[in-house]
Amino acid sequence: MTETKMKSNIKSLGWFVRFVPPSNELSRFYQETLEFPFVRAGDVQAVDFFWAGEALILELIYVDGKAPQAEPDPGTATLVPYYRVQDLQAVISRYEQKGVNVIAAQDHYHGKQAFLVDPNGQLIGLRERDKHSALAHDQEARRRRERGEAFNPGCAHMPEGVQELGWVVRRVQDLKKQARFYRDIVGLPLLGEEYGHCLFELGDNVVLELAPGGHVHELPKNRTDEPNTIILRLHQVRPMLDKLKKNNVPIVHDLIQWDRGALSYFADPEGNLVGIEEKYHPSRYAPDQVPFSEDLEAERRWRELPGPITF
């Protein structure tokens, strides 16, 4: 797989976000039980950042007064992160021994998958793909693993057998309509279909998978209305925001400026929340702030890709 820059303003997926009630138990579960590398806590709001492999972040944002929103059924869960693993049975056996609620492994297209259920009833998918998969992302993941490239400087290693966040699966009601939106309006390259699921490029070897089984949601009034969302890492937020408004896409949060960047949230045609974020160059920060390792690594990877910068 020869990866190139996307023909849009999007660099890659940057963050998978869970909006959750304040809970030390949940933080300990991800950090100590799952052994996801803890990167840092938020300095402005209550947030825990965990490394998700490569230059990706799993983000738990704690919201006062928010009730747990359980989605323990893989066939209907709105948005689920799937981690790429090797020796799936060994991984889930280790977690079962630590008392994790595991939905047992089952055959899944070119390999097997299983699910972990966190204390809030939210899923973490695990996928092991076999060597016969023709998906270029699977071949690239093997190449990175064999060459020892699946590592982000500044972060600890992922748990044994867990390589990286490889897929984000969104359940939708109208697959064709949603696919057109993510292709034509958001600007994600369509990779094709796999057994009736639409696959989109999210950059840096991550796939957005639109799958049937979802439903239309009430339009969120606030980003915290959803239990899960993704935030796309952009070259610039403003051109994308202007495009969304021009196409009458509902904007949940308009431009949010902060010292490290700019952020916005919109809703897709079925009411699912999506974030877009631009991170500023470190030279624009206050002198006493240290750049985040994932931002530097994501920028390095993106700039080394062939292809023009277009937006």
C-alpha cells in the first residue's frame, strides 16, 4: 500500500472520543485493566487521554450529570472503535483473566473479532485479520508490524498483541445516503465495499466502516449528547466549516478557538456527531507550553506522504 495525502482538507483521524460520567473506575479500567497507555490528563477540563496506536488518541471526556449510555450489542452500537490485534484468543484470554466482560470471538469475513465491554456498557472491538485479506490496510499493518514501525515516540507500547486502532464502525439506517454524505460532503475517499459495508479512508491506515443496523438520532444540541464520536484532524478547519454550512449540514458547535488549535462539531444526515480539529504549529503556542507528541508525530507522518496539499 502506497499511502498518499487525501484530496481534501483532511489529514487523518485524530481522536476517538467517549463522553462519560466522572468515574475513577472507568479511568482505572482503561489504564490498568486494559493496559492502554495513559498519555496525560486534561489541563482545562476533566479528560483522560490514552494512546490508541500510531498517532491516534482515545479520549475520555468526563461530563458532570451525564448518565452512562450503554450500547453492549455489536449489531446496533452506534459507533465502535476496533483495534487490530494478533493472536486474538490470547488477547481475550488475558482480559478474561482480569475480569473483563468479553463477548466471545467469532468468525468475521477475513479473520475473527471479539468485543470488550467497559464499565459503562460501551464496546471496544478487537479484530484479527488473516493473511489472505486483500485490503491494502491489512497488508500495510503487517508491514509496519514486521518493521517495528507501529510506535509513536513519546508514548508507551500498546498492550501485548494489540497493534493500533484500525477501524471505526458506524451503524447507519440508510447506507447509500450516508455513504454519499461522507464521500461528497465530508470528502473521505471511498475504498469500496466489504460484504455490504462501505469502507472509507481515514488516513494513516485507519478505516471508517459504515454498516447497516443503525437508526436516525435526534439532532444533538451539544457534543456531550452523544456517547461516542470521532474527531478528524484537518489542515484547516475554516474551509471545511464553510463547505458544511454551504451544504446546510447542521453545525452543533461552531468554531471553538483555543491556544493549540480550532475545533468544530457537526451532525451527519442521521444525527451522528462528528468533530473536526486543526492543530496549530507549536510556534504559535505560549512559550511555556510543550507540544503534544501525537500532534508532532501526526504532522511528521502527513508531511512525508507524497502528493500536494489541497484544501
